[in-house]
Amino acid sequence: MAVIKSTGGMASVAVLAEPAAPVSRGWTARFGLLWFGFWMANLVPIQLVLPNQFDALDHAHKVRDFGLVSGLTGVAALITLPLFGALCDRTRSRLGRRRVWMIAGTAVFVVGLLATGVQATWWAVGIAWLIATLGVNMATAGLTAAIADEVPDHQRGKVSAAIYGPQAIGVVVGVAVLSVLNNSGVWAYLFLAVALVGCAVPFVVRYRDSATTTDAAPPLTLRSIIDGIWISPRENPDFAWAFGGRLLVNLGNAFGTVYLLYFLQDGLKLAQPEDALLGLTLIYLVFTLLATFLAGYVSDRTGRRRVFVATAAVLQVIASFQLTFFPSLHMAMISAGFSGAGYGAYMAVDQALITRVLPDALSRAKDLGVMNVGSVGPQAMAPLGASLIIGSLGGYSVLYGTAGVTTLIGAVMVYRIKSVR
């Protein structure tokens, strides 16, 4: 990573050039292992452990409770992702800018997981889970900025695949292990916390920031935070279109997956909904893995991003409409294949795409924090919106129809981006 000095005003500013040296296979493997642990510790509770926990604590209001807690974490994500990114850009320490946030975020995540497992009321579970998600947001600030700092453009599809390829694997492994543990709250969260640390340590210990600066950090004020979070769509239209597409596609995906256990349990009235969930997750896993690595590889080789992102989003649209009009376990299995392929290819290439539309090399973590609101925010906010749709607007068919329309609009937005092929 080259660091070029320029002078503007009264202070010198370090301008970070685009990385040119390729990252090693070991770097990519350790990065993928870390994300495997993060996905498992974050998504398994959302898919399985938290729904069961709310069901046990307050069966009559489980959908409401889950929705409110997820809404709370979503609001927190909207605020903290850009804030933590801005702080990450301004961090000066012996551990570097990015690494210190990886370490701190992992530690907070572990504390939140362990605290969530020992709570006895739904609102206490919500507070503990909020702490856990704040840890995720802290670590994300450093991890996503590391891609823009260290990975050259021709490798970003493959490295992005190393992020999202492990997602479904983490869910499958987590659900399988917790099925053996009988989904016990305390033991479930303890297993997830230990697995998270074990997966994160190899990358965090060996990571070194090459994109560093010795200049004094710019002052951090409330005004600077607000000004930094606002990125003008008029001045940066491609960033705006990329953000809008990511927001809507992830919202559609979240609508389609967040209440899948309840859909199997209450919508299809299956006798063994957790077994069916594991089966669907396995199908999702196979297609996600194939699509993630294939799309990342081909996108890097061709240099094209938009066509892969838009096509992947359309596959998710198909998956949503299948459950809208033909709700059954058989169709859910077919839908899982379409959804897995679409989401895996989408996230692998979209992550590479957004690194090309960042407005300022000096504020990569903050800008990526804003962009990550488009992926983390919907995952957290969707349960609240989905609970309203299920309870007041027509049930699960309307929910999946809404997911399909939302994702389709997101796919269209991708083609408004002009600076990326």
C-alpha cells in the first residue's frame, strides 16, 4: 500500500493509494475463517436460538418480542456503523487503525453472547443481544476497511467470497451442533462465543495494517460525525445507487429468511420444523457456496460487477415469489436453492463493487460504515417489519411477496451505477 503525502490548508494529509500487491492465500483463508466464526455467532442466534428463547420466555408474544429487539439493534446499527467507522479512521495506536477495532469488537461480541444466554426476561435478552451486536459493528468497521486498504481490485471478488461463502456454512455447523446441545440457551451461547474466539484469533494475531498514517487524527466532533455520515447523492450518485441497491436487496432477503422457523412452524404447521430448517439450510449452503466462489472468480476475471449483482438479485426475487404463490415444504426446498445461489453471488460481487464507489480514501472505514448500514440494518430491522406484515397485512404469503418486490427494485438500482462495469 503506497502512502502519498499532500498538503492542504495547515496540516499535511496522508492520501492512501489503491493497493497493488496481492494478498496471499493464507491471508484470505484466515480472513474467511474469521468470518465463519462471526457469521455463526451472529446468525445462528437470529435463525434459531433467539426465536426459541423468546418462545420459552413469552410464547404468546414471541413474534412481537423478537421484532422489537431486532428493531432496537437495527436502530443501533444505523448510528454505530458510521460512528465506529469514523473512529476507526481516526484511531492511532501501536496495533494500527483497523486491528484494534477487530480485537475490541470481538471482545464485546463475546461478552454480549455470554450475557444473552443467562437472561430470564425478554427485555433483558434484548439488552444483552444489543451489546453483542455492538461488538459485531465495532469489528466490522475494521474488517471491511481492511479489504479496501489491503486487497487490490482484481482480487476483491475472491476475497469477498471468503466473507460470504462461510456464511451458510457457519449457520449449518452452528445449527447442527446446537441440535446436539438441545438448543440450551446458556450452552448454546457459550459454544458460539468459544467458536468465535477460536476462528478470529488466527487472522487478528497476524494482521498488520499496511495502510497507516503518522499524521495527527482529525478532530472528532458531533458536527464532523454528522457531516461525515451524510454523503451527497448529487455529488456521489454511484455511491447512492449502490447503497440503495444494497439496502433493498438485503431487506428483501431478510424478509424472506428471518421468520423461516416460524413459517415452517406456524405457516406450514410441520411437526418437526427445526429438522426442516436444518434441511433447508443445507440446500441453501450448497448453492451459496457454489455461487459465491464462482461469481467472485468470474467477476474478477472479467472485471464486470453490475451484471453479476443484478442477476443474483433476480434469483432471490424468484425464490420469494415461489413461496408467495406456492407455499409448501417442497417449494421451500426449491426456493432455498434459488435464494442461496442469488444471495451468495450477490454479496460476493456487491462487496467488490462498493469498494469502487467510495468517495474518499481517507475515510474508507466511515464510508464503508455508511454502506454497511445497507446490509446490517435490514437484517436487524426486518423482524419488526415482518412481524407487522404477518400480524396485520395478510400473513406469510404477503411477507414473501413484499420480499420479492423489494429485491426487484434493488436489482434495478444496480444498473444506475455508471463508474463500474
